[in-house]
Amino acid sequence: MPNFAQIVMAWLAGEDVSSRKTQALFNRNRVRGGSGGRFGGRGGGMSGTRRMTFEGRTLLSYETWPLAVRTKAGAILLNGDAGPTMNTRMHQAVVRRVIEAAGQSHAYVPFTVLRQGRVRSRSIGGHPVELAIRPEDIEVVASTPARHVMTTLLRRVREGDRCYYSSACPHVLGDGRLQATRTHTHEVEVDEHFLGECLFRAQKRLFVAGLDRNDSLRRRTFFVARLPKRARAGAVAQALAALRPAGLPAKTPRQGEWFFAPVSKKRAGEIERLQREDRGRRGDRRVRAQVPIVAASGATQSHQKTTREILVGFRIGFPDASRRDWQYQNLRETQRHGRHVAARMYCNGAVFVKGQVRDVEHDLLVLPGWHRVVKNCADGSWGVDRRGGARVD
């Protein structure tokens, strides 16, 4: 069995990849007779593939997937993306344990988000060019430590399957095969790893990355936000404060990138009057229901379709436009389906919402009265979806 900890320590020490010692270390962890694909799937990886290696500044799993990068400034940047297979995720756990045991300062950032995040580079031919952020070019300004939380989860075992969760389970056969005689559940203690936050600089711009503190621990999603150009921050808390719009009270409700400022009683009364008048009105209503929030401007938001219209458009297409146009519009609309859907919305210069605001990635927010929608001050933000890929918020 290969000793992955030795490979991580050799990478941290900056040993020469072409040396005899390093090559012998690599060769001892080659896959033999596997057929599970390049990331070490069910067959353990393709035959001859080295399970863990490093090339230059990058530590790799199965010669392809980046586990960590040593930046040009000397900081250790760990890939916060979920590994594509169980074996790669095991490699990630080994890397974390070794680096923490060695006392090396490190930070977590999903590399897929860095590929989607853009920084303005030098102009070419008089035209500004935006390039993806390279992990090795990052300068870590500040970071917060990762957390390990013990959580109790329920694991369900179906009849006929093997039960590995308890050696004294009364619902398994006693012949050593651990086959369940009936469907049952077990309470299992799981050590969950939650990434720390990181403030870093890339191409003279500041970025903050981390889990959304506003949500419950199990629902938090990882994000990367680019701070405004004139923002100055030396700590993660200062960077998060720079994203908050000026003039909002400290207890202003928030969901993701959207803040919700309470309106005056006079404005709330006007909207309620319009809502009562809409009940007997034919055609378009001024106060609409179940609309995804896409902008803080009423002129932009008023054209947004409701969730019902999005689903209808997805099924029949958009016959009033060319095929290419409706395919693109269909894609953009369905991406917003399920994101920050307001129960009631009114647009008049600004955007006002009331009731439940539902989102597939954030906790449910309930607004008892009318609130004005305000976007945060981020100059671009990105997140990690549930499949491990990056998306633009």
C-alpha cells in the first residue's frame, strides 16, 4: 500500500521530481491491473497510472486532478472542490491531515471557481483582456481555519444489503455475511469538514472566498466574490464588511447576494392597495407572484418571467424567436428557476418583495412585510454547484 503522506511531505519540502528517490516513491503507488478510469473509479484507475504525484508546484491525484498548489508567494492553497471519486476524496483527506500536522499555513479555495472567476489583465492591441485566475498566482492575504464538526446522520440499510454500521446489529444474518434481514436505520457519527475562509489578491484585485455565514451549517455553499476596486481589507471580516451596501442596518435580512431593507408604512400601504386592486383586474398584474429575483432595478426585474412561465417556456420553447435565440433564453431562464423566488413582488423604479423567498442553495427567508431589494457591492461573484462545477451568480 503506497504511503501518500511521504509524497505530500516530499512535495512540501520542494524535492526534485526527477530525482531517484522521488521517482521510486511514485512508482510504488502505481495502479496495477485497474480499469476504473483516470480518476480511480471502481477499478482503482487505469493500469500504470500513479495514484498521487506532483509536478512543479501542483500536487496531483491520478496524475490529473489538482489536490493542492504551492503559490509563487510560498503559500499552500488546497483545492476545495469535492473529488470526482472516493479515492480522490481520500487523497484530499490525507493531504489535509499531513499539512495540518506539519503546521503549514494553508487556505481553501475551489479551483473550479478560480477558472470561472475573471481578472482584468493587460490590454492586447488596445483591448482589455480578462483571464481566468491561476492558483499559483494567488497571494493569500488572510484566512480562517477550517472546522471539523461531529454530526449524527441516519443511514438506511435495505433488506438484503450488507450492514457495516454496527457489529452487534440485530437485523443481520449471523453467518458473517452481514446481510440485512429487514430494512432498518442506524445513527452514525460523521466527522464533517467545513472549509475555512480566505482573502486573497490576484492581478491587483482582492477576492474573498468561503462558506456563506448566513445559512445553517449543513446548507452553506462556497462562494468567491470580487471586492470593489477601491475596497481595502486586511482580514476576512473586513472583506465581508466591504460587500455590505452602505446605510443598511446591521440586522437587515439577507439571502445570498441580496439584502432586503424594510420600507416605510406609507410605501407598504400603497403596495397593499395596488395588490387589492389587482384582484379584479384582467391581464398583467402589478403585484406578481413567484418571481425569481434577478436585479435590484425595477426596469430590469419587471421583464423577469414567473416560475410558471419559465417551466412553460422550457417545455414548448419560444416560438416567437429564432431557434438559437430561444435556446439561449431558455437556458438563462431555467438557470434562474428555483433561485431567490419571491412569493410577492412589485416593481416601480426599485424592486419590493414580501413573504417567503425560496432558494435551492440558501435557507428559506420569510419577510413579514414589504422590503426593498438591494444587491451587495461585489464586483462579480461565483459559486460552486452541487455537482462540483462553478457557476456565476
